Amino acid sequence: MRSSDRAFVRADNLDVLRELPDGAFDLVYLDPPFNSNRRYGLDRGQPDRAFRRGRRADGPWGLAFDDAWRWDEETAAGFHGLLQRLPPGPRELLATLRQALGAGDLLAYLAMMVPRLVELHRVLAPTGSLYLHCDPQASHYLKLFLDSIFGADRFRREIVWRSGWVSGFKSRVPNWVRNHDTLLYYTRGPRFVFNKEAAYQPHPEGYQRRGGGANPRGVALDDVWTDIYSPWIMSFSKEKLGYPTQKPMALMERIVRVSTRPGMRVLDPFAGGGAALVAAEAMGRRWLGIDSTHLATAMIRYRMLWRFGLDRSRFPVHGEPHDLSAARALARNDPLQFGWWTLSLVHARPLGAGRTQEPGAGPRIEGALPASAGVLDDETPPALAPGSAAEIPWGMEGGPPWTLVIVQAVLRPADLPDLVQRARELGAQRVLATALELPAGATAAAGAVAGQGRFGWAAPEDGVQLVTLEDLLRRDLTPALIQRPLPQLHLTPQPQGPRGRKGRRAGPT
Ligand SMILES: C[S@@+](CC[C@H](N)C(=O)[O-])C[C@H]1O[C@@H](n2cnc3c(N)ncnc32)[C@H](O)[C@@H]1O
């Protein structure tokens, strides 16, 4: 595929959708916020159990995205204008629901969703399909809007996806345990792509039909899917990246395989950790992903490189800083997003964020870079071939060597011992640190070394490698990072302060 066959835009999807041509996509898969009234945090996984999903989701440090909708002055002020821009059907419906439900948080959520559904219908090809992934919180309202936008006769199925088994605190609710998501499946027209031969499930092992004659393809899939588990319920799933609400590859592959053919175009406007895009790439489909956060961009860059060898020159990402002054502005306005973006420059997997020791110095962002040797260029296939277990295992302890990537707005020499300590705690073998401002002298040294075809500067602290943000921006250092593994950390025990280091170190909060 050519690089123009893949693209990612970090932006509000409504702005992007309005720019896209009519009928450009064969499949739209969207997994928007569900109106769950929750804020979702990145989950670091095994190495740091304090940073579990949901526990710190309300602090600024681990926030991935917000799914709490409020009817506030801004929504109220924009509501009339929004109605004017909608086609008559959804406009009447939204106005009626305002009367019926009142101007509250549910209406705010629907006011966000409806204009996007209108645009998604417009960009769908005449034979295209749309799958809206949601849950029972708002699925009945979304279905009304889809009926009014697509026409009720374009509704094909409501798929119930049972995501696994429920245990622990979720099973103790004084209610029936909730255990499914809903996928609303619509097509743009009466004729649509549906590869029936891919919509079968193999017979269970040893299955024999009485009298013979079993269908060799297996059993035709129905609209209740119980055979695919969410990576979230499997504690040792290799697929799990810590992105909250991450969907399983098997689910995405089923949808892409059945509703598109190779070379067709897939759009995911709420891309998150990028499962739909990874499935599209794996199956030779063209794709466009959109997400408003740099965290999602970083996850997707990480997955595209480590699974397919696609570095940033091989698929364009729009909506990112392209020079130092834009990077500085991002660091000032949103230090967390600045950190995720910087991780994405080296294709590191976002792990989490914590506070630095210095009051007011902003967050310390942490990422992971597999330290596998492999040349990622056109001539040589990537060392990590498609389909291999390329992603770092969830519990990285005992896995292959990896590099802890650290991003801070300002990095001081006094921080360096702390970085080594952090790598020890997480089981990383090396540290690569970058910042807008490096310790005195480091910038010049890094520049000189980079000029000689290397990428870093060995800090006085053993095993910590510094790289300037300027260097990261100037050229893609990922191939260099992969070809030339960083020096091993000399993990000399750190002196314990009177309060113990744990109380002072940076780390997820
Ligand atoms: C439920 S998650 C998607 C998870 C994804 N399907 C996966 O498998 O990882 C929803 C995503 O929508 C993004 N998002 C929310 N509002 C958005 C908007 N207006 N424009 C673009 N992205 C948005 C959030 O940042 C979040 O990543």
C-alpha cells in the first residue's frame, strides 16, 4: 500500500468529517464515548498496581478521555445553531427530545453525537456499512437518530457482543450484572458489501452432525457474539495496551473482513488505541483514523511501527506540532498531551504519567520502547512480522528488554538518579529521556553526536540517554533507536533518603 492509503488526524472529528468528500468510505466503525458519566484513565498494567483503571481516572495525570457530558451554558448557547445545521429528520427528533427529556446531560451527549452521525452517513459509499459501537446507556436514542438519518429500512442488525465474564466488584452490583455492548449495524444503500463466507464460526472440535453433511464452513454467525473476549478481562492478554475501552482485534477483524474487501477504505473517527485501524492494516484495507488526543496518536504510532514496521514517514499524522515553537506552546497549554506527543515521536507505548519532584514542573510522562533489533526500511522486512506477538506483554516483568522513555518539560541533572530508580522499579533495562530543556551542556553535546549519525548523549548518570526534542523533530530517530540498542543501565543501588525514595519519586499518582 502507498502511504496515501493510510492517514491519521489528531483533531475533533467533526471538523475533519466536514472536510471529507461524499461517499469516500466503505466501512465506518465508531466507538464513541458511551455517555457512561466516567472519566477514563490510562492503565499502566502489571508493573505498578497503584495505577489501576478507574482508580486515578479523575486526576489530570492519567486521564485518557472524558465521557461525562454536561448541559452547560456553552451547550445551551450552541444548541439552536446546531439544530439549524441538521437535516429535517434529526433536527425534529432532537428538538422533540429536548421537550421530552429536558435540557440535561443526556441531551448534551446527543447534541455531540448527532451532527457526527449525519456526516458519517454522508461520507459512506453507496454500498458502505456503518457499525456504531455503544452500550445500553444511550443505544436506544442513537438508533432513533440512525433511523432518521439512514432510513429505518437501512437498519440491518443490532449485534450483542458479550465481552466476557464478570467477576469482582462488578459482579456484586445490586442489579443484573451488565455484560454486553451493542453494535448498531446500518448500510448506506439496499446493496452492500457482506462477505458471507467470512461470517461463519468453525464447528467446535470433534463436532459431528447426526447423519453427516455438516457445513464445512462451520456455523453461520448470528447477532449474538459470545466467542470474543475483551482484552480487559484477561489479565495476561498480550493485546492489552492500557488504553481504556480498548476493543479486541478479533472483533475488529470480523467486522472488517465481513463488511469490506481488500483495498477498500475504512474510517474510524473515534480511534482511541486504534484496534480498527490495526485490523484494517493487517487485512490490506486503506484507512483513516481520527482522535482528538495525542495519547491516541501515540498508541497508534506505537502499534503501527511495532506490528507492521510503519514509521511516521509511512503514514502521515496531521494535527501535531511541527516545530519547536508549536511544541513549546503545547507544553505550556497541555503538558500531558505534550508528553504523549513526544512519546509518539519515538513510537513509544504510553505507560502513564506522574508528578515530578519539583513543584510546578509539570508531569513526568512515561513510555516503553521495545529494544528489539530490526531494520525498518523498504528493503528489509521488519524484525517483528505482522501477526507476531509484537506488542510488549502486559506484565513486562520477565519479558524482552525494553527502554523506559521519559518526557518532562524541564529535566534537571538532579532528576537523573530518579530516572534510574524508576527504571529499576518498572523492570526496564535502559532509559531514554527527553525534555524541552535539558541540563546545561547536554543540548550542544546531543546535537554534536546526532550530527555523527548517532542519536543521543550519554548522561553522566549511567545508562540514561538524553535526546533533545529538537533532534526528535528534525528526523525520525526510531530506526536508529531500533538498530542501535541503547547502553544497558548500570543499576547501582540508589541511596535511600530519610523518608525513603518511594515518597519522593516521580510516578503515577
Ligand atoms: C471509546 S474510545 C475508542 C476506543 C477504541 N475503539 C479502541 O479500541 O481503543 C473513544 C475515543 O474517542 C475519542 N474522542 C472523543 N471525542 C472525540 C472527538 N470529538 N473527536 C475525535 N475523537 C474523540 C477519545 O479521545 C477516545 O480515544
